[in-house]
Amino acid sequence: MIQKNRLEGGQIDTATLLKFKFDGKSYVGHEGDTLASALLANGVRLMGRSFKYHRPRGVLSAGSEEPNALVQLRSGARQEPNTRATTAELFDGLVAKSQNRFGSLRFDAMAINDRFSNFLTAGFYYKTFMWPKTFWEKVYEPIIRKAAGLGSLSLLDDPDVYDKGFLYCNLLIIGAGPAGLMAALTAGRSGANVILADEDFTFGGRLNSETFSIGDDSSAVWAAEAVAELSSFPNVRLMVRTTIIGAFDHGIYGAVERVSDHVAIPDAGKPRQIMWRIYTQRTVLAAGAIERPIAFENNDRPGIMLGSAIRTYANRFAVAVDKSVAIFTNNDDGHRTAADLHAKGLKIAAVVDVRANAPLSMDFEVLQGQVINTKGRLGLTFVDVKLSDGTIRTLDIGALGMSGGWNPNVHMTCHQRGRPRWNESLAAFVPGDTLPNGMIVAGAANGDMSTAGALHGGAQAARVVLGLKGSMPKLPTAEDAPIRLTPFWYVEGCSRAWLDQQNDVTVKDVKLSHQEGFRSVEHLKRYTTLGMSTDQGKTSNMGGLAIMAELAGKTIPEVGTTIFRPPYTPTAIGALAGRNRGQDFHPKRLTPSHKWALEQGAVFVEVGNWMRAQWFQKDGETHWRESVDREVLATRSSVGVCDVTTLGKVDVQGMDAANFLNKIYCNGFAKLAVGKTRYGLMLREDGIALDDGTAGRLANDHFIVTTTTANALPVYRHMEFVRQCLFPDMDVQLISTTEAWAQYAIAGPNSRNLLEKIIDQDVSNGAFPFMSCANITICNGLRARLFRISFSGELAFEIAVPTAYGDALIRKIMEAGAEFDVTPYGTEALGVMRIEKGHATGNELNGTTSALNLGMERMVSEAKDSIGSILSRRKGMNRADALFQMGVKPLDLSDDVPAGSHLMNADGPVDAAHDQGYVTSACYSPNLGHAIGLAFIKNGSNRIGEKMRLVSPLTGVDVAVEIVSPHFIDPQGERLRA
Amino acid sequence: MHNLQTITALGGKTPRIDVFDHITIIENDSVALASVTARMGREAGCYKVLQKLLGVVPETGRAVLHNTETGFYMGLDQWMLTAPRVSHELIADQLKKLFGDNASVTEQSGAWVCLDIIGRAMPDMCERLCAVPVRQMVAGDVQRTVIHKMGCFVIRCMANDQLRILGPRSTAATLHHALMTAATSTA
Amino acid sequence: MRYSGFQVIKQALNNHKGWKPAWRDSEPQPHYDIIIIGGGGHGLATAYYLAKEFNGKRIAVLEKGWIGSGNVGRNTTIIRSNYLLDGNEPFYEFSLKLWEGLEQDLNYNAMISQRGILNLIHTDAQRDAFIRRGNAMILNGADAEMLTTAQIKKRYPYLNTEDARFPIKGGLAQHRGGTVRHDAVAWGYARGADSCGVDIIQNCEVTGFKIKNGKVLGLETSRGFIGAGKVGCAVAGSSSRLMAKADMRLPMESHVLQAFVSEGLKPVLAGVVTFGAGHFYCSQSDKGGLVFGGDLDGYNSYAQRGNLPVVEDVCEGGMAIFPAFGRARLLRMWGGIMDMSMDGSPIIDKTHIDGLYFNGGWCYGGFKATPASGFCFAHLLAKDSPHPLATEYRFDRFERGRMIDEKGMGNQPNLH
Amino acid sequence: MIINHPLLGQRDSSEFTYLGDAKLIERPDPDSETATHDFYKYAYLRDNPAGWHKELWFHEAGDRSWLVVTRNTLTHEISKVEMARDVAREKGRRR
């Protein structure tokens, strides 16, 4: 396989042959190639199709600003759409496909759009497709959607892993061209902690693309030596293949390191990419500059490229885009390209320069004129040049370099809303005055377009930001050509002249946008989609701006600029997500009995980050209801045990502990006796219930506060707020002990009998009545805590031991309880029993319910101040028709009363206007033998016994129910006091 | 004496050890922990006891590592004291006796999983886990931070290649998994 | 000029010479009957309905920058009416009905696309809450359907149901929900209002109110004083700043909400999908970009940009349900300023100043509300009484204790 | 963002949880005649300035201290960070 356009030299390793496929055809390239350079070397110019008109597209650039040569890289689950061939590093076995074509790349059926382009101008779709009304979704839009988009996803799970990482430095240098390298050398020698990052796979930037020398070496060799010195510094971290994607607040930068994108498949366990968060004190932005195209008729054919790109392919990659080349330029840099190509032995058909004072050359012809049109269906064949004397010359060439001047790469200076400033001599925007904190810009990015200027700027920047004393380091001699440029944006009278080659935005579209009143830059962008393509307008915005300025009779800065937003280049969503996906999306919190519960065949359920046993399936049980009913009945008839460790526990100590609880609970705690526990309701300051739970007093200055599982964190935060911000002088100390204790609820008539077998103290009703709490010991001496509280409504205890003993304790309980058939129960049974008992949980404490709604208004003490008490008394929260928590039961006991259903008057209409409330929680009560529910009902407390209609049109429910007390079982509470 | 057996945070009868060429991850099951918070107006008294116990009151962001009783800073006037579990099973009671009303003492032994990371790749691994400037830290530096959404203490130990991570005990398996993947990807 | 397919062809054949500006760039007159401050979606819609439905005359819209430069052009373009509470649901359903006829009404194709919105369910408690919500929607005349995981999987086969940390237990769908081309909404209303004689005045910043004896007389602007009979404020993102000029403190905080778009991709996502166990929602634009977002950054901000933690949080949510999106690339991120109210619901009300009216506090739900907000605000301005569907959106609801708190988060705006 | 904790130094803001305007420290007198109205203003009305803003952050993944951060809502620049407890005392709050 011969590479017909491969030249001598360059920075590629011709010794290593790399095989790759593009659109099924096999080619070879070398180590050091990009996919684009390898394809060009093989004589492939056509690489894609444009978005709207499906025009043939080849490479425009040699960098990450590439708008055209986007390919689908790799295959199967690793298929990756819209990858720039110009940055894709060639590896052996690489497979790529062209995109956005219907049929083959050469014969794209959708190219028909180009014929009708005159009807498909900017914004045409806003003016049509409106009739008939129903046709948009049904007909027009599906067609548009199908045609839209560029590459496709495989829709298979991304098989690669991505890491996150965190780095710290004194100085971050973005870009390793002359300015960046010089800044790094200066800073590195000073001993500062430096990170030097470049998106390319080798350092050097433009130095790798140029032929001139620095000192006595070629620029590329100088770069290599600089890198060698930098690698010897322990205080310098060199990061190739690393794109700084954004400058965020306070010196935090996002960086994506492509660890494995240059190999076929990442090594096992190794990340494809690492998303680094870099914390730096100072930043030198040395991101270089991007050359501008020129707009002329049919300037979008494959083979028409940025002049600097043709130069890069020849010098760095040893590739001739074509053997016969011409340059269209408005500045001296175009001539440099011609000279380099000539030196490589290519035929320079002509340098077409718009300037009258263009420099002449011995080696090639320089024409004063303009390119007015081009030919070549799938690639450039001819260009027509109109000379200054009006005559037309046709050049027979396969490559045309456009050299419209350079735009400093100001992208990252805009990330914190900084606005670039217009520079007349460069005819370009340069960094403005408001830069991200700690950032300084150097080199071409700052408008220093010569190599000498870049080297000096880099060194100076490092000195300034690091405040280095001493004199400027000695800089090598280097190219220092002045900028000689005559601003020139588009050829007079051109119409189908491309500005945004990816989105097919032409000069004609900009004119139409102006004609229809879309004249501000943002309107221009949004109406024509100029600069909305995957390169974010890096090569297209300026041209559009310039033309709009001329049409509006304003200067370019008057029309304004569009600022850039992160990321600098498109970033894999997988990299931004990192490891937190699949099962690792959130941490798993396991309870102390988890290992044991697994052995028991428990079915687990997510409760926040906790994994709790939902029920314990026994052999022969085929439906979850069987397990749950069994657990409930066994508990109420004998004894059950449940892991309640997940409830939040806060250790409250200090001389003011009781006063503090008086503030956070709406009911009183000051007089709670030592050894006693009390139910407490916490309100938010707006008077709505925040959380409920119990607080036990272990000593005068020591309470244990429990919260619901879901609210453990917010309640702790709230308590700290009250402590630190509202009552800063209270002697009270808080610390969460949720994790420190394994806690089990033991409930049922036999719970005391079971307990007596394992604990060392007397827990008879006399010695340890309802709502008692104490520090005790179990099994001859293990420290433990015992609370006589009941969520189930049965005689019940909660016993806690240090977490490490949790596994041993549950096994002990099961062993000791065997004679009572002790039954472990899960969250479902827990839920059934609390509904039977009428206890509220998250479904009721939903952030909109007040104490009144919960039937607890009397708990809100008038005698003292507590958080939320004042606003809980607002009229609107205390209306007669307020919602009250009640119970509902079906009239036909075989009916369900599902949660989420709405209550309607038995004989009234069924609509929102007549809504009477809704069911918050529901279950089947194995004790009552029918479904029951808790509900919020307007004026509910006065409607006991009323027949109502329960409807859920969503799920097809419509049953007759009766309003009853929410306490379905043991309303007098005799069991729990037994 | 009771006969209840503990299990480790990772669920084993004995602590888990994972050995790689470049790193070793050790589950350390032998520390007893208790938090100590100075009572308001009793700070001086509290410092005195700490001084006696540790030789010095741990400063902000610092740990005292050399004694059998070691301690590190948790927050303003709040410290975590640690000691060998064999000798200090009842660390909270023992400390409460010493501090009396000068401090609030809370048992924390069961609340944390302790994982020691030892090996040359320790800094590289730490960089992939949390926003802590591990290379700038010196022995005895402590930071509380987040590792994959888990609030952890990160302690730079005496040995230059050792890091100690205390994480919520209930998330021990997740935390260990995070360490293992980081170890593999830095191998 | 009327837009139509025929017109497009006619103009094309005439080389597009005939197209006129979509709206006049008006010079301010000395006095207007009604001035709307804010040339965003809500302001332009208000002006349009004032002129068209309530035959208002001498109306102007003042915009400090270019029209549509605010949140109407910085959102994730979703429309829906899947609300729970009485104060909200009828209003948003009215809005959705207006969307359904908007293009014909405005003669402008805003690409209103009812491809459906789906809220995923991950816990039983969440299901109970969504059933309650779905019922509230239906009882208010909106559409809602409960989907099983299998039904969802059929629509989105690549949805992660196998390896999910929080399993997907179904979803609440509203098939009439969907997306709209956001900029086109501003342009369509501007063109519509303009054709009804409304003056649209860009680059005209309000610097102060002229208020005498508790009555508003006009506005000081960057283009001089402009007299007004009534003034309606619809400046999402700047509400507190603007009303401070009338010495008002509002029940709201301004927060940044980030939004994201990927590179263009061939169609993968038909409708809007919302993750219920993390912060992520996503749709795909007609151009092929995945448009997605998540939670607020969480701190007060007027900076129109956010920070990395939320970017990463959102992408984690995305990868949790769509692991196939990992190799798609995020192209652009931006931030909008949300006026987050104290109960998560908006305000459309008179102020204590005679002739000064306020519309704001839309949190991150303003875009979908645009038509109804404009209509109801126009009603209030024209008739001095609230539109029947917006009677709860009053300033005094907080003091009276009649909050409209969909999420139950209370008086902490960044949690709504 | 980075919050320069008065005790712990520079910490990533992702370790913190945000509450809102630091005026929330100034809880009104519950015994005042106008308590209900005062609490309404306290709980619901905000200055919401475009510029410097004193606000409350909780170091949730750190030392559990509440901080008063003075931050510019236009630029996110932070000029001052104090322990909320000290600020509360300055405002005369006690037990």
C-alpha cells in the first residue's frame, strides 16, 4: 500500500507501519500521524458531509478547531461519534467511518438538499411546516429529525471506565507552544510547582509545524530539548493529551487527560480518560492562535484548507495535501506557507494576495487578486482567480490554502464572562481586561504572533505571576517577523461562500439575517446557527461578524463579539461522570445485620443510600404479601425483630442540652426526667413539620435524639444551625452517632420475655415502664442502650450495642427468641404495623403538613419559644377546612384503598374543584383482614363515619370508603404499656 | 464477661488485606475511638487533660500520632481520640472519667472503618480519590473531606508512604471498592 | 407579511429580496398606556395578549439588551403541565393548551413538539406521590399515564435497568408534554406583538421608576424618561434588582441553573426523560443535540455561569440511567439566572404601588409557563383583577400562610 | 469555588452546604407585639443583592461549622469568611 502524498522528513516514525480502515477501505500510516494526516497521505481528501446541504467535506485545519473532518471512530460499544480526524491519534487497527450521509460518502442521497439550498436558507423552518396543524409531529418533524444530527451512538453501554482526580499547583500553564514552554522553563527553574498541559500528543505546538530555527536548532528540536529539561524537574508535571476544558471560579480548572484514546482498547482496570480538577494559584494561558479562512464562492470544497494547516501537514506529518497548491492570502503568513511547500518540492501554482504591496518571490508566482470561484464535485480541481486588472486566471490545483490572518485563542479568557478586546493592527480580538482570577495570557493567544515575541511573553508571564526576582532569562534568537496584513473577510459579490462549513452558514444567510432584523450578534448566531457547530465557531464567527458589521455600517467591535463558554473542546459525558455510575452511582450503606440478613434470604430495598431488608422470604412463599403478612402476624402475636439502625441518632450533651431541645422541638423537654424518653415534633421556622422522633434523657446533661432515616442529615444540619447561629452561648455539644450503634427493635407480647434472656437488668413493667431508657449491659457485661419505645404499637423495646457487635447481637436475639418463634421483619411489615397504629412517616411528613394537619396542634407549646411555633399560627395554616390525618377503610372489605388516590364526596362530582383529600399511605392489614389507609382529609376530624368515594383515575380505582380513626389497632395504647 | 464476637467493618472475622506491587490496603480493626468536645467555659480544663493524655493539644488540622493514645482534630474544640481496642474497649467511659464535666465524650468505635494505604503509589492513589493536597501534606496532617460522596478523615501517617482513611462504617464496602479501583487504575 | 410554505418558495424564486424585518426596531414614544419591562418570553407574550386579546393600545416593551437575551433563550425548552397543587395545575394546563395552538395563532413555527415527558420512579414512596400527582393532573383535565418499567424499556431499550443503583420501578408520563424551539418563542411573540402595533424597544434599560403619591407615572431609562399609565415588570433573573428601585423587597433569591447540550447526534431520545433518584433530565433537539440539565448550583448568583461540581453531578445522573451516553460529548454549558421564590411558585400580582404590576419568581419553570403567564398578566394589567387561573399567585400568600409548595421544601429557595 | 475557612484554610465549596442570606442569624424576638409580622419578614423576604452578599454555608463534609461568607453574586469573588457563631455573638445572640 503506497501513500501517494507522503513526503520526506516530518515528525513521524516511518519505520512503524500502522494499518487502519476508513469506510471499510484499508490504509497505512505511521506512528505520529493523526487520522487526518494519514488519510491525506493516502490521497483521501473527502472525509465527511456538511450538516444541512450534505456538501462534500475535507479537512479544514490540523487541530481541535476542525469543523469538517468529523468521523465515527471505533466500532461496537466503543463507537464514538463526531471525532475530529485532525486530533485522532493513529493506532494500529483503527477503524473509522464517515458520518451524516445517506448512501456512500461519494454518493450521498441527501446531497439533493444542495439543489434546493435556495429554499432552505437561514430560518426558513420558522416560516413553514405549520399546516395542517397535526403534521408537525407526524410528518415534518420526523423527517427533519432523521436528517439532522451528525454521527450516531452505538446505544450500547460505554464499556470504558473514567477516573476523577485532583491536582494542586502554584502555576498551571495551558498550551506547550513556544510561550508555554518558555513559561514552564522559567517557572520550573524557580522551583515553583508547575503543571504544563497540552491537548496535543506531543509538546511544542506550532514549533512542530514550522521550519525556522530557534537559536542553532530547528524549532522542533528546541522544543524537544525544552521538554527534556522540564522532565528533569521534580516540581514540574508534564501532561500531554490533556485538554483544559474550562476556567472555573477561584482558580479551579477542569482538565481531561486522554489516557487510552491512542490505543485500541484500554488496559484492564485502566481509565479511558481522567477528569482532573486542578487547583492552581496562577495560570498562564498560552493557547496560541487559530488561522482564519476567507469567504469566497464555493470555498468549502475538500482540498481548500487553512494555509497553516497545509504547512503543518507538510512539515510535521510529511504529507502533501496535493502536489499542486495555491495560496489565497491577505498577509505575509500565506507566503511563508508557499515557501515551505516549495521547499518540500511541491508545485506552487500561485500565491494569490489581495494586497497591492505583496512581497514577491523567486520561487513562485505572486498574483495580486482574489479567488472568485472553485470547481470540483468531491474535491478541488480548479480555482478562478480575478486579477487586479480584471482578467480571470484559472489554476489547475488540488489544494488551496486560505490565509486570512490569525485569531488569538481567547476562548478560556471568556469563561468567567470576560469580553475580548479588538486589536486594529491584528484585525482580531485579543484578551480583554477582565480575565479569570490569577490568569495571565502569553504568546500568540495574547497577540504576540512572532516566535521571539512568544518566547519573551512566556518567560515574562511566568516571572510576573510568580513574582520572580532577578533578570529575564537569556532567550534564544528566533523568528521575529512583523505582522503585515490587510483585513479581508470576503470576496465582493460572493453569496454561497461558507462561513460555518459544518452548519452550512453562508454569506447569503448573514445578509438575510440582517435583512430580517436579526442584527445583534446573538440574534445572528441563533437565527442562522452560525458558530453553533461542534467547533463553537472558532473558525467561523469572525467572518460572520465582519460581514454583519459591514451590512450594519458599524465597526466589528461595535457589532460586538460572542464570548466562548466551556468546555474548550467537546468533552465525553462519561469523563465528567467518572466512576459514579451503575451500582457505584451512590455509596451503599449497609446495616449491622446485613451479613446475617443475606444469609436469611432477605429481599433488600434502597432507603436513601441505605440497603434495608424489605422482607424475609421463607421457603414456599411465592408472593411478597405472604412474607409480610406472616411477619406482621408473628410480631403482633409473639415477637418480631427489626434492624432500625438507619434511624438518625444525635448525641446531645451539655448543661443546656434540655434548653436546646426545648428550642428544636415544638413540645417541651425541659422537665423530662432522667431515664425517660419522649416523642418530639420538630418544625421548620415556617411552621411546617420538619421531622419527628424520640429523645431519651440518659443524664441531666445528656440526651439521645433520634431522627427519621431520611432526615438524619438535614436535621443534624438544622440542629447545628440553631446551636451555632441562633443560640451561640448555649453549653451544648452535638455529634452524630448513627453509625456508632447497631439498634434493633424487639416488638410483640413476648418481647420482654425474650429480652430477659439476654440482658443483665430487670425490665419488668415496674422497673422499666413504657418510655423508659437506660444504659445497660447484656450477655454478662456488653455495654448497651435500651429504650422502651414502640413504633408498631406492641409492647416493644429498642436495644443498641456498638456496631461491631451488631451481627453477634442479632444472632443472639434469634437464638434466645427461638422458643417464641421470634420473627425478623423488614421495612414492609414495619410499614404495615405503623399504618395500623396510625403513626406518620415521610409520606405524611411531606414538607407541607403542619402539626394541625397531623392532629398534633396541641403539642405546639404556647408556654415557650421554639423554632416554627410563631409562623405555625398563621391563619392560612389553621383554617376549618384544613387537611387532617385520618384513617380510611373500604366499605367492601375486598377493595383496595391505594395511596395516591383522591377522596371525593360520596354523591358529589369527581373533579379537582371538589377534591376532599388524598390517601398518603396504605396497606393490607393482616390483623383486620382488609386494606386500610391513612389520608389527609378536609375537616377530617369532624367526618369520622362519613362515607366517601376514593378515586384514582390514573390507575383505574373508584371505591366507596369510610372515614375512621387513624388508629386501627389498640387505640387506647394498652399493648405498648403492658 | 460476655461472649459476643465482633465482625470487622468489611464483614470479616479477621481484617482484610489487599496487596498489590505498588500499594497495600489494610483494614485496621484494632482502634477504639471516642470524640471529645470541650464544654463551654471549660475549655482550659479540657486542654489540660488532653495535654496530659497526648503530650500536646492537637492543633487545627493536626494529629498526634506517637502515643498509644493518639488524637486528631475534628473541629473547633473537638477531637477524636484513638487507642488500641484491646486495652481500650471502654475508651469512652475511661475518657469521661478523665475529663469529667470539662468535656462531652461520645463513643465512636463502631462508627468508622479504618483503612491504611501503604506503598509508593499512595500519593497517586490519593489524587484519584479526594480533593486533598496529599503531596504538600506532612506527617500528622489531617483533613476531613469527601471520597465518592462519603465523608472521610484523611490522615498522613508517620511513614512517608502511608495514609490512613477513616470512613463511615456502614459504607465500608463501597469505600474499600473505591480504593481497590483506584489501586488498579494507578498500577 | 404572512409566513407560509408558499411564501418561502415565492421569496426564494425572488432571491429572498422580499423578506421584511420580523419586527420593527421602534424608537420610544414620550408616553404609553402600558409599558412592559422585559423583552423576554413573558414580557413579549404579555404585550401580545394585551394587544390581541384585551385590545390594549399604546403598548411598549422595554428590553435592556436584545429581545430574548434572558432565560427564554437559556433554558432546556421543556413544556409540561405535570403539577400537583390546585394553585398550579390548572394554570400550567392552560399554558399547555395555549402552546398547542400557538404556532397557528402567531403564524410562526416555534417547533412545538409534543413528544412526551416521562418522570422515572425509583421507590414505592415516590410511586405513591406520583400517583397522587397523576390523579391531580387528570382531575384538572390534563393527561397523565402510569407506565410500567417494561413499557418504558420498550421505548428506551438502552435505559439502565440491569445495573441500576436505584432500580426503575415505572414512570409517570405526560404525552402532551414536550419541547419547543426556545428562541423562536421570543421571536414569534415579538413579531406577533409588533404586528398588533406594540413598540418593541431594544437596548433600553430601566434605571428608575417615577412614583408620586404612591402612583407610578413613568420610567427613567437609558433612553430618557418614558411616561406610562401602567407598568408591568417581567424581568426574570433581575426581579429583585428592578423592584429594589421601587423600594420593594421580594420573597425570592436569584440562583444559577446550568444547562448543557451535546454535539449533534442521530436521533436516540424521542421525548423528555427525568431521572427520579438523581439530578438529570434530558431531551434531544431537532438539530440532534442532547439537551440536558439538573440541579441548581445552590448559591445566590447573577453570574450566568456555574461550576464543576454540578456539571459532574448532572453527568453522573445521566450515566446512571443512560450508560450509552458516555461516549457522546458535551459541547456547551451555560447558566441562567432563576428567580427562586420562597415556595417554588410564581407571583403575578399588583404591588402596593398604584399602577405597578409584577410578574416573576418563576424559579426554573418559567419557560413552559410563557403563554399562560403572558395571558394572565395581560388580564391583570387590563382588568385590574387576577385571571381566575392565577388567583393564588399573590404576594401576601406567605404572610397569610397559603404557600404553594410543590416540593415541600419550605422557605429555602435553592431546594425548590 | 474555594472557601477560605477561618480555621481550616482553603476548601472546595463542594464540601459545604448552602443555606442563604446570613440575616437568618437575626431571628426576631418571639415575644414582641409584632412577632408574627417580624417572623414573616425574617423567613420570607430577601435583599437578594446583585453584588456583595453575606451568606451562610455549612461545612458538612468538614468540621461541621456554620460560616458567614461574604461573596459577590456577580463575580463569585469571596472577600471574607467568618465563623457564624462569632457573627451571631456580635449580633448580640446568646443563650
